[in-house]
Amino acid sequence: MGSVYRARDLHFPNVVKLVAVKEMINLAPDPLIRQTIVQNFEREANMLATLNHPAIPRIYDYFTQNDHSYLVLEFVHGKDLETVIADANGFLPEDQIISWAIQLCDVLAYLHGHKPDPIIFRDMKPSNVMINHNGDVVLVDFGIAKTFQTGQKGTMIGTEGYSPPEQYRGEATPIADIYSLGAALHHSITRRDPRLEPPFSFAERPIRRINSNISVELEAVVNTALQYNPADRFPGATAMKDALMNVARKTGTLSKITSALPVSSGGVKPLWSFKCEDEIRSTPYLHQGSILIGCYDNNLYSLNAADGKFQWKYATEGGIVSRPLVFDNNVFFGSEDQRLHVVSLRAGKVVWTYYTEGKIYSSPRIADGHVFFGSDDQDLHAVNVNTGRAIWKFSTDGPIHSTPLVANEMVYFGTEAGSFYALDFRGEMKWRFQAKRPVTSSPILRGQAIVVGSVDGTLYSLDSKNGWAIWKFRLGKGSVSSPAIADDLIFIGAADGFIYCVDARTSKEVWRYKTENQVSSSPAIYKDSMYCGSVDGSMYCLEYRTGRLRWKFESQAAITGSPVVFDDIVYFGSTDHHVYALFA
């Protein structure tokens, strides 16, 4: 029916971006069948376009020319699982199989929870599971996947040996994918291809009789998935994933499967880099093709985001850690020279400056004609955004390094004395929460909850209306990192060297990833990935749902500022004096 080609995307002439081009050749003589084949091809393209998961290739384009239809997909470096099984010298290790199984459960749970309608993959088998160069799974070939409506029968379709009995009757439900996953795992563990055996005869081939290295616990999970009666299987992919995690805990393999595989940064090269005269601890700001970033050489730089070419710089009298902000074609940022500077975006010429009595590490926030920011003078300042005149300032109990959150006509921020304040737009305090150590972290809003970290080693979720603690999550050590959120998952770094992922609904840990030093950088979320720097000098790209390492890039010194990701490019500064742009 067709082929899959490796190709290069020439929309990116300065980098080598590989893609997979899936070709479908339509040779059906019947016009109606030809039309149906094209419609099915377009259905696969449209289905893939709605999906966003690290284990599903991203789709970039699709088109038809004459009798040939094409999908342009993310290129997966690796081998399919069937080839991995065939090439293995003996049985595959249990911890490796559990790791892949957990990842497959994760992607099935994502598909089955797809809105507005669940998606049933219908063809889970080793040849449709790619193992990429990081050792992680990628699910390919959605050609027979379909949306699921209760009570609807479909075509008898699938692969003999892997498909459950109900699928032969045209009844494909999410539980059918559980059976197929069990069959694929049985094949992976025993190296016995179910296509060469009588259908539904797995009970006649007990796993541990073939491979005695497998634990009783894992055998039980696979057997449950392979039950003939759908009601006797796991009720869903999440339940099967939980069972696999329990196996990993009982057998002592959990630490092996949750620690990411080492990945060399040799394959990740900067699109460009720009060298400044001193350390960069500021977070960049991207605006209309320009990167704005502060440096400890006392300059704010404007660089061309496409190629890193210098545009202009503006000199202050102190180091710049504050992240710049653009409003009405002006750039706002604070400096250790105790001033808030406002310069023109186009030429970097001063518009006005505002003086405080302390160094400024807090980044500005603008709302309702005010620019809000904190200072080491222990005041939260509200300044007219056009004139630079003070509207009010609120005195606190300590220096303010936290960047204020402006939401619900309130201003939320923390202090180095451990207090967390909520003020209205008139500068009047509405409530105050006391942590045990400084609150350097900058808060984020999730629904009606404020989420913020503290140097006391706690991630707090506070009620935005009254400051009461909704929940607390204990980190290994203190945190100055600011949290990020995606899909009810909260991400934050800590001084113990871990990047944490916490379920915002339950306050339970989902995963943690170990770097080689403390994490002062704040995470950034883009598509299916989380980006975060570490004092070990590396910028990490992790799949945000699983915590699996996709790549890391090693700079020459600590990364304490945070990355910004836009249009598939990640921008950040390092204390090695460089600003970097990498393909995300």
C-alpha cells in the first residue's frame, strides 16, 4: 500500500530537521473504494492533528497528489519493538519491559480520555511500537484507530493474535486495547509470536514456564490484561499502569525505570549563541522577533531571535536579574542599581526611570495602567505605566525577590522574610500567609488556588480569597524556582537537584527527575515538553507527563535563569556568559 521515507524539512534551512513522510498509494479500481481510502487517510491525519502526547508522533502536514497521499510526521529515531525482540540476545530485562508497558499505558489512557470522544487504537502490537534513541516508546500507525461511541459496532479489524475476541465481532472498546497490550507484552516477555499460535491461547503458554526470570507479579498483570471476558480485565489503562507501578515497587525495579537514561548532549547543537561580558541570570523575553535579556555586565541586550545578531544594548549601573517586560513598545525591567528602567523597544533609548531604596530582583508585572514590582527596600511598588510616578507602595517585612502575580484584581507576592501577601489594586492588604523560610518563588494561579514554593522546602497551594492552605507538598529541600502548570500537573525545581511533578488535584508526586545540582531555574512548558535549567550547567527537555528525558544541552556553567520557548525554539541564558537558542 505504500512506504515511509526519511526526509528533511526545508522550511528550516539553517538546521537539519528530519521528518517521516508516509506515502499511501491508491490503486483501487473502484472509484468508491478509492474515495474511501482517501477519506480514511485524511481521517488519520485529522485524528493525529488533535493529539498532543510525547509517545505520539506530531503531524506537520498532509496532502494528496494524483494516486498518492502523504503524511508528514515527526521523525522517530529508533527501531520498532518487534525488531528489538527479534534482535535481542535472549530475553529482554523485566525492568525494561515494565518501563515500556507503563509508557504504553500512559498513552492509551491519553487516547481513551480524548475529548470529545475516546480514541481506540485497535492495533496495539510490537511492530506499531517504536523504541526511540532515548529508549522510550512512540506509538505509530493510527490507520485503523477510531473514535468510540457507546453501543456502536464497527468493522472486524485488527491483527490476529493480538486482537481480543470481541474485536472479531466488531466491538472495539477501550478494554480491547488493554487485551492487545497484554498480548504485545506476552510476546515481548516470551519471544513467542501470538500470530503463529491459536487465537486466545495465552493461558496455554504460561509466561514463567517460558521465561523464569519474570516475577510472579508481572505475570499476574499480563494475565489479567489477557482475560477472555472484558469485565475480568483491568477497567482501564490507568488501572493497569498503577498495577505495573506496584510491581516495580515490590520487585525493587522502580528506581531503575523512573531514572532517565543518560543522553549525550552531543546531538543537540545551538541554532545560535551570543556572548555577553558577564554572567546571565536573567530570563529572556521574546517580542516581535527580538530577544530581550539582562546581564551582570549591567546591560540589557536586544538580539534578533532568528539568528542571535546584536540589535542594541542599554547600560544601567548594576547587574540585571529581573526579566524584562514589553508594554506599549517600551521595555520595563529592574536592576541592582535600585531603579526600574523603561526604554524604547526599537532603539533602547531611555523613556523614564523610577528610583527605589533597594536592589530590584523582582520582575515587573503590568495591569490596569500600573506596573507592579518588588524591591530590596521591602516595598511593593505600584507605578503609573505611562508617567513613572508612584501610585502607592506597600511596606512588607522583608526584601521582595518574588515576581508579583496579578489576577482577580489582586496582587500576590512573597518576601524574603517568609510572608506571602495578597493586596488589592489600592495597595490594601487582604490577607497574609506565613511560610517558615523566604518565598523567593513567583506564584501562579490554578483556578481559585495560588501555587508557590518556598525555601522552607514546601510547595503551597493557597486559597486566593483568604490565604488558607489547601494542601502542602514537601520537597526534598528549599526552592526558589517558580512553578509552572499544564494539564493539572505542577512542575517546580528544588535545591536537592530534583525537578518535581505534582498532581494539582491530589498533591501527590507524579514523578521527579534528578539533575546533578540544585535547580534554581523555573520550568517552562511547550507542547508535550517541559524545559528547565540546572546549576549543573544543563538545559533539560523532559516529556512533562512522564518525566522522561528527551534531550539535554550542556552549557559551560550554571543555568539559574529560566527558558522561554516559542515557535519550536527554546531561548535561555547561562552564567557562562552566553545566550543560547536551541531547536525545541
